[in-house]
Amino acid sequence: MLKFFAAAAALLVSSLALAHHSPSAYDTTREVTIEGTLAKVEWANPHIYLTLETQGPNGLHVLQQVESVSISAAQAGGLTRDLLPLGSTVVVHARPNRRGSGYTVLGSDITMSDGTIYALAGGGRISRPPVATVPAKSIAGNWTPEPNPRLAPTVMGWPLTDKGREALAAVLSGKVTLTAGCEALPLPMLMQVPPMRAIEVGEDRVVIKIDADGVDATRTVHLDLAAHPANVEPSLFGHSIGRWEGGTLVIDTAAFAPNQIGVGFGIPSGTGKHLVERLTLAADGLRLRYELTVEDPEYLAAPATYTTMWDHRPDLAFSGSACDPQISERYREE
């Protein structure tokens, strides 16, 4: 059972956009190595697809499709479109498709002809991870969370109610297929995964824009409100109010709509979800400390916490590529 849990968790952490995948699509207990030349690169959201011309089991040349992360997640790891010229020789490590050979595999990492390795999924190997070198003067700026291959297991290890455990078990066993489509991830999951986010600080509000797989994901934190209005309509991102405690921005968010992965990584959320976040600039200005506490009496047996660091990345820009519904739905057709 522990081995199954670890394998399922590995898939969930590899698939940053859970809204697009069923955990049963790939065999996370095995890794395959594919060497070939790049025949096609679909630099698109919510997933980049690579097609390799390689040698099949019978010695004939075949085309192997590899699914990767979103454009924003790839760029955060240093992988850009110009590093993938057609005809170049590469080696890809991937999780095989449960339906056997000939079907799309889920990429873990790619080794270029010069030996440089880039991650194709959360937790994938990388030889030259980008580092922050330009300090920020405040929490305003462009940021990316540090990679954390233990993110999904950590969240799935939060204290769950019986209803929460049943929901997670159904996802891990493949009995429940998560919804596909060009939809933004809910909070707090959206704030934990790698895509770039830009923070704009004003007098009466803070705006957080996340490059969420080509989907518009903008949060507004109201600094001029002491409490949430009574008539707020529940929504995916809820309603956020904020206050400054010294140099720390404290964000209180309520009025969430129920969501299939609203707590995160296969754990749903109900109408009682409440989120408190704290953002603090590090002394050197190169990183930002992000802390969250989430409560949900329907699915969490106790408040859950998570802390990570975000790197200051003024070198990054938004991908500018909208989510392609056909790309999003492709895995259903294979």
C-alpha cells in the first residue's frame, strides 16, 4: 500500500495541472529512456508536447509523443523554445503509458546534445537550475516557487476527515477521473506550483497574476477592507482582504466555491474553506517566504500549513500563449 501511495503521489507531483489528468493514465512505477531526434515541438499551453523520432522494438523508426509541463513552468526551469531545434538529438526519461507502447508518455526530464538536463515535470532532473541574482526592494515583482518534488506527498499527508480520505483514495486508485479543460487550479494549489507569478502593490490593493497554463488567473487582495462583505458570491479564488504586519503581507481569503481539488492534489474542498497566507521578503531581497494555513472542516480534520520560498525572477515574462482546448483534451483521445 505504501509503494502504491508513493507511486501515485509521484504522478500527481509530475502533473502540475491536475485538472487535466487522471492518475491512471501513466505507470509511475517504471521509467523509460527514449533517445531520438526532435521531429516536432508543440510549444503550447497547458502542456508542451515533444515528438521524437526513435527506434522501435522491431528496429523500425517510430514517432514517440512526450507530454511535458506548461510553457511557464518550462521557462521557470530554464527551458525555452529555442533550446529545442528540430533535428537535434535528445534523451528523454519518462513514465510509460499504461496502455503500452505507441501511446504518449509523461516526460520527466530531457538531456540535450551538450549534456544539459532540463525538467519536463515537477521533480524532474535538472543540471542548471536557475537562481535569483537580482534583489527585489519589496514583495512586488516576478516570482517562481522553488521546486519541491515532495509537494504532493506533503499535501496528501495533511490531517483528513473520513470524507477527505475517501475522496483521496478514490483519486489515487483511478476510480475518479479529474476534470479536464482549460481551467485554473484552485487555491492554495495554484500558489504552490512553479509557474511564474507577478505581484503588483498599490495603496488599496495588491494584485497577483499567475501564468497558469495559459488561463487567466488574477487575484485581487483588498487592503481597504477590514472584513469580507456579507454578500460575496463564492468563487474559485474566493474573496481576499489583506493587511500589513511590518514588511509581511497577510492575506485572508474566504467565500470559496466547492472544488474537486480545492484543498489540493486529489483532495476536494467545501464551502467552509478558509485560507490565510503570509508573504515576507527575505533580508537579501532574492527570495520571498510564502506561508499558508488552510482550513476546511468538511475535508481537513485540522488546519494544515505549508511553507516554501519563491525566487525573484525579473528575467521571466508571461508566456503570452492562451490555453489550447485541443491540447488540453488530447490525452483523452489517446
